[in-house]
Amino acid sequence: MARTRSLQARVFDMLQTPTFGMLLALRLVNAMLVQTYIHPDETWQSLEVAHKLVFGYGFVTWEWRHGLRGFAHPMLFACVYKALQVLGLDDTRLITVAPYVLVAVIAASVDYATYCFARRVAGTDVARLALFCSLVSCTMSSGVMRPLANSAETAFTAAAFVYWPWTRTDRTTARGSLPTALVFAAMACIIRPTSGIIWMCAIVMMFVRQPRLGRATRILALTTAIGVPAISSMLLIDRVGYGMWKFPPYAFYLFNVREGLGTWFGESHPLYHVVVSMPVLFTTMLLFVVHGVWIAGQSARVTREPAYVAVGAIA
């Protein structure tokens, strides 16, 4: 019994003052336990593309041949492969292990950002619970722990949420850093351009909450100062990847919106994310999440803006 209490105390202390190193150690163990594949993009939109970039051979799917995908995400793993090549370790088991070390870093970043975000907007007690939910989440331990663009996008988005200047319902602002938030948001958009929908909603929410001309001018200036280098970086990365100048977001728009060819693969119901995605993401925690959202909605000190942004992005 004493040992059980001691273990509970250690777990409580760990959640009270988590460190990135501790979370990374947990995710490295998590990475070793993931022995399955659940999505073709784990290979064909990341590792295989990165392998071809570094070693000169590998299979690329039709999306790459039509310029619909950006190279920013595969380039992360290409850096890992290149490091192994330079060190002469590309013919060892590290060629399969090293990419998942990077995945563990990404997942640990999501965990740590989740804790920091919850602590900033709702306090330490809520932050501990948020971190616990992140650590035991099936989506985190199985879904994010894979070399998917969504995983890296989630890490950058979570970091941006930490620094975003959210406004509480009592009209006070949770202190943040808009330039830092925009940098992380830009990184998320470089990895996955559709992430821009989230930040469009966040900026609109900011204007709605505090409609001041001076603030709008500052936000526009910051967005331009960070967005132009981000788009330039995206262009350069894709120039390296494709060997020619391409802008995948525009090709994606032509294919899926103007020509509507994406519907050939099927169409989702407008409520798909509500009735399918959310239950799958939260699994057994769904009822607790709904209850927590309801409690947060009753508090004047907890901002509702992140929830509004999420709903706007889903819609």
C-alpha cells in the first residue's frame, strides 16, 4: 500500500512540474511500442519522399507528380536521413529508428504545449489534468506518434495556442506574444497550408473581441512581416524538392476546388467531424471533454475563444 501511495505521489509530482525531457522519454518509449501502420501517408507522404530526396531512389505517388503536395514535412525527415548519411550510419538500423525519434520529439512538444496552454488560460490544476489526458490519449499514443504532416502541424499549432493573446470572458487578456504565436502559426501553415483556416478564424475572433483600428493595423503588419518570409521559405523548399518552381497550395486549389476532382474520392457529410472525427479523437474521454467544456463555459476566468476558433475551423 505504501509503495502504491509513493507511486501515486511521484505521478502527481510529475504532472505538477513536467519537463520536456521527461515527456520526451515517455514518448520515446511510446515510439518503440508503436509497431503498426494505420495510414498510407505514414510512408508515401513522408518517409518514402524523404528517402528519395536524400538517397535518390524511392516511389512517389501521383500527388507528387502533379505538384499537389509540399515538401516541407518530408524535408524534416530528409534532414534526419542526411545526418545519418553524413555520419555513415545510413546502412544501420538507425535508418528505421531515427525518424521515429523525431516523431517522439514532435509528440512530446504537443504534450508540453498542451500543459503550458492549459496552465496559461485555466491554471495549474487544469493544466495537470490536460497533460494527463494528453499522455493517456489513444489519439496521441497511436495517431500523433506517426510520421504524418498532421502531427507536425499539431505541434506548431499547439505552440501557437500557448502564445496567442486570448481574451477571457471577463474582458481581460491572457498574456501572450502575438509575434511568437504568428511564427509558430506560419510554421504550421508551411507544413500544412490548410492550417491557415485556423488562424484566419483566430484573427477574426481577435477583431471581433477588440475592434480597434490601431490593433488591426499592427496585426496586419505583423502578419505581413512573418507571412512573406514564410511563403518565401515554402517556395524555396518546394523548389528544392521538385527541382522547379511550384506552389502546391495553388495546385491543390485547382484540383480540389475549381475542378472538383477531389470528389472522385468521396465527399463527407457536413457534420462528419462532429459525429465521426470528434468521437474517434477523444474515444473514452469524449464525455469528460464535453463536461469540461461545459464547466469552462461557466467560468469568467477561462477564455472560450479557442473553442470558438476550433468550431469555426471545423465549420
